[in-house]
Amino acid sequence: MTDIKTLILCGGRGLRLRPLTDTIPKPLVHLNGKPIIHHSIDMFIKKGFNKFIICVGYKGEMVKNYLIGQDFDASLEFCHSGDSASMLARIHDASELLTENTIVSYGDTLIDINLNQLIESHIAQQAKITIITADVISPFGLVKTDINGRVDSFEEKPTQSYYIGHMILQKDLLQELDSRLLALPDGDGLVSLFKELIREHLLYTYRYNGPQITFNTQSELTQAQSDFISFFTHQEDSI
């Protein structure tokens, strides 16, 4: 087992999943008979990561009560920042609970990543934050123009990288944060922090090419239910 903790963000309202999330928080939405956060914690434990910080907000007591009622072979700590706190504020509020390097995961996303390789890469690069990215092929031809509408470039269905809601960060980064970033809503503060680190050459990526499950809408939840079995059938060898 590793001493590195995993912080799971569970505070959002999941507005695009309403009316389902009017009665339960998004991390407690079921996939294959269990809440998605249950599957996420199980996966981390199987990889040897069994120390968790659960950052709750909206209907946070429901999340807490569910998790402490389960027989996880793990330690669970909780941090409640209220319903309206941003993601960055929730992470900052949990500062005293973090390990020197802490994995951060969104409570509504499953990936099957090699965590030990992620940590090794993060430490070797001396990154403040390493974000997990995956490649996606755009279904569109992308066009860039100048202010007069003249086309500067055309790229047919390019491959692009996108952030998939997992990262590892250095704890000391949180001691240096501008308080204005913490006051920004939702994910704006975290994005602004990423941009600051880009300017300082301290933000790195770790590329992930395995399966993933996430959902924001009812139709995406239906698709996630369909993808669930294949997700666990086709996991990469990442322990």
C-alpha cells in the first residue's frame, strides 16, 4: 500500500442530470448496481491506494453516510466546503489533509490508469501539477481565420488532447495560491491556476489511452450503463 492519498471531488450539483440529482448527489448515481464513487474507490484500492480524502458539498451528508457504511479496506477523511465552493476552493480547504503529492479525481469519472507510472512521471518532471489527458479525433475539419475572414489554416479531423478530470499535485502549491483564484466560481479558479502554471512551465501532462466512463446528462448516463461491462473487460494492465 502507498502512503500517497487520493482526493475525490464530490461537491458539484450535477445540474445537467436533473431531476435525478434533485434527490441524490451525482457521485451516488448508480452504475451496474453501485454508485460510481464506490466503483472509483474500489479501483484505487485494487491498485494499492487506500487513503482517501472525500471533498463533499451538495448533499454531502448523503455521500458521507453512504461511504462510512461500506466495508472498504481503506481510511476515509471528509472535508465539507459547502454547496457553492469551487473545485479549487474544495482542494485548498483540504490542504492540511494532503500528502506531499496527492492524486485528485473527480467523483463522477472512472479511468484505469497506472498510478505508479503517473507518480514517477510527476516527480521526475518536478511538476507542480500533472494532469491526465487523452486523445480524441475531432469529427470536424477545423478552420482558423484572420479578422477579415480569410482562412489561415484548415485541418481535417485533427487529433487533440483533452483533460479527463484526474491529476496529481504538490501540496506546497496550495500555500502560494492567490486568494482571488479561490473566489472564482466552479472550475474557473482551477483553469486559471493551470494557466499560471503553464506560464511558469510547471504544468505537465500524463497521457492515458485506456477506457474511461463519465457522464453529465441523462443520455450520457444511459451510454455509461452500456459501456460499464466493456470498461472492466478491457482494462489496461495498470496496477
